[in-house]
Amino acid sequence: MDDAATIWARAKEDLKAVLSEVTMLRYFGETVGTSLADGVLEVSLPEGGDAAQLAPFAFFVETAVQRCGAPEGTKVHYVVPSSASAGLADAPQGGVGERPEGAARRASGGEGLLPHLTFDLFVRGPSNDFAVVMAQYVAQHPGDETSRTNPFFMHGPTGVGKTHLLHAIGNLAIKQNPSLRVLYVTSEQLMNEYMRQWTGGAHSDAAKAAFRERYRTPDILLVDDIQYMAGKKGLQDEFFNIFNALKDAKRQIVMTSDRAPTEIPELVDRLVSRFQSGIIADVEIPTYETRLNILMLKLRAYPDVTLGRNVLEFIAQRVSSSVRALEGALATTVNYARMFPGDAGSAVTTDVLEKSILRNYIREEETLVRLTCADIQKAACEHFGVTMEELCGKARDKRIATPRQIAVFLCRKLTSSSTVDIGHAFNRNHTTILYSSTTVQNLYLSGDHETVSAIKAIVSLLGRTLSDLG
């Protein structure tokens, strides 16, 4: 009979067919099969692991282990290494004069972090360079008051690496200082936990205290997709207090969003001002060169497959909407090469990529029919009756400034151009582009009649609708 380690390794591969990659990495990535006896497969969790979190996957797990060599009816039992368990169990419960958060702070380490998401595996480029540099600084100097890097707010479209940078911050911080307590959470998870604790009936006071203890005590709090707090007043009020408690204690707060703080609808002003009080960094869609570097780095994870540079260049050119789509296209190509190996991957050609392997990816990219800054400038000129020279010139009177600001706003919303590229198109610097976009965003969200009417008309000229603005 195969040993426990072999069966569990096979089972984890089998589970990839039914569980997402993120789920596998987060809950099963560092687990190891240690023994198999009397109908029980014992699986060791990493230090700090929680068996209760794996309970919902019991059916899939037990089916997989039986399919991969364990006797029929085998159950899976998760264990945490005894040294870690003893360390937590023996921790004192707190004494007179101890800070309220003392017990929680003793449980140092990273919660919710994916250990493989590090800076070493993140490809830097013009689209993310500032964000990466600031993220590394924050990881090395969490809570630093002199540099105004607390809070650190990253924003950009989906799939460009913001989540990777969040985990990288946490992983580097703990590597440099293992005593730090780091907590990663999505705003959706935060909302769900908030709702559970605030509807706890007779135990609601204790539940609220536990919630506040959990989120006001980390040395570094990492919150992903903060935009989902929009419109949730109760959660925003509670997060406002969490934010203040952490900031006052010089503990680091890092957040990501798909848009800048001022562009998040129904976000209370006091949170907007606090989010803006530190460093804000754009993470934009990577350039072709960066996409190619990403593919070359990711290909190292598939040592059994050889792909020509022309194949990688083709993928980088034709799949540009996000890093996530790029990784999916590479994985699809790798699996095709494995099925039809040929000679050193010769079965994979650019013609086969276009017509077969990546047909769906390319079709999705083409259905976006990416607009350019020039398309939007032309439509704005047509609607407002101004010339391109006026739109991109130095005039600042309202007759020209309003069309220019609206065109800038639409370029940020409807194109994949970076703020630097948009600045070049309008002969303006990065700061001016952000100011113009934010000004129009605020007018649009407040329902300003003239602004909304103009945007609707220009969007219509471009063959889009207001829903495309997100």
C-alpha cells in the first residue's frame, strides 16, 4: 500500500479539479500526509493551522483520498504540530495591568496569507513600479509615521497584482520580524464577520468585543477590495473606529480597491479623508514588456514544458486585459503542449494558438474593442464643438477646461491607458490628470445634470453606455 504522504500528495492533485487554486493554496498548500492506520489518514497542518476551516471540504477530501489509494471509508484527521499547539495552549491569559490586546498580540504570525505570493515572484514594470517600491518600504517599516506611508492604499483594475502585493507585504514583514501579527482579510470577509457578530443575540456584546479585539490589534492589517464597503454604513462606522485605533497605535493599514478613494461611491467622507492621508499608488495594466517578463517567470513553474519565445511573445501581444488572463492563457497553452508534446513543444505554433488554443481568450479580448484616448478626444471635440488643438492646448477657460476634464475622466474609465499615457495624450502631467478625473467623478456621482448629460452623450457617440463606466 502507498504511504500516507504519497496518497495525500495525489489527493491534493485530484482536488484541483473541484477546488479553486486559491482555495487549494490557502487551505491545503502546506499540508502533509503523515500516517494512515485504522481507516484514518492523518494530515499535518502548518503551524497556526485551523482544522475547523477545512471541515466544509470533507466530502471532496475524503472522496479524493479514497480515489488515490486509501482504503474505502477512510476518514481524514487534521493535526497541528504539537509544538505549535503547546505554545498556544500554554500562553498566559493575561494579568493585572496588561494591555487588553496582550493575549491576541502573543499569537504572532500571518493569518490569511498565501506564503507563495512574495516580492520575488512579482514582476515589476512601469505600470506598477511605484506601488512595488512603496509596498516593500511598508513591509520593512510598518506603521512608520515619519514617511506618511500609513495608510498605504493601492488601486487599479482587477487582475493586475494588487492582491499579490498585499500578501507580499505580509510575508516580507513576518520574514523580517517573526513576532509581528499580520492579518489579511477581504472586505467581503470583513462584512460577513461583522454581520455575524452584530446579530449574535444574547451574546452580541461579547461578539462585538471579540470582533474589535481581532481587528484593532494586528501590527499590520491588510484589507483587500475595500470598495465593497460602499453603501454599508454600519460596517463603515466600525471600520472608521478600527482605522483610528490602529493608526493611533502606530500599526500599519494597507488597502486595495478597484478605484481611488474619491471614486468609491457611497463611501463616507471621513473614511475618504483617512484613506487619502497616507500614500496612494496606482497599479495599472502591465505593458507588453512586463507581460512578456511575467510569462517567462511563470513558465519556470512548468519545467516539463518548453515553449518558444515566439509563443510567449504572441501571448503577451494578444492577451493584455489582466495578469490573471495572461496566467490563464499560459496554463492553457502549457496543458496543450503536454497533450501534444511533439519535439520540444513544436506542436504549439502561433497559428495554432490563434485558431485553437487561445481562441476564447483572443475572442474575449477583441469583444472589448479597446477604445483609445484619441477615440475619446475626437468624441469630446464633436460633442462640445471644440478642436483637438484646443482640447490639448494650454487654454484654461471653462469652454475648453470642462470638455478636457470630461475627456480625461472617460479615458481613465474606458481605456486601458495609464495615467502617464493619458497625460501625454493631453499634454498634461500625472497630477493634473488625477485632479481632472477626480473632479468629474465627483460631479458625476453627485448627479450634476450638465456633467451627466455630457458624459452620456459622449459615451453614446463611442458606442458605449453609462454602465460601462463601472
